[in-house]
Amino acid sequence: MQLRDAANPRVADVALVTTFGTTEDFAAYLDHPLHRAMVADLLEPLCESWLSIQNETA
């Protein structure tokens, strides 16, 4: 089974869904040194691209 469809860039191989208690918690996560290191050391070298979407719900 091949997940990637080169003709359709909207198809993703992996999804990560996270939930934060507050907007401030999310901001702290984005600025955390371990998160920044993961992006620099893992995502940037290994991923052709990625998409980040934030959605605030009441």
C-alpha cells in the first residue's frame, strides 16, 4: 500500500494531533528548546515538507 500520491500534494503520510489547555501552553510548546531541536534535527532533514494547522475551539 502506497500512501503518497505524487499527483495530489494534499495527501499526507503522517498526522500528529495534539491538544493544549490554553493558547499560552501552545506558545510555550512552540518555543520549547526540545521542540525547536526536534524540528531542526528531525523534521527539516527528513521531511520533504510539512503542514501545520492550528484550530482553536471553544
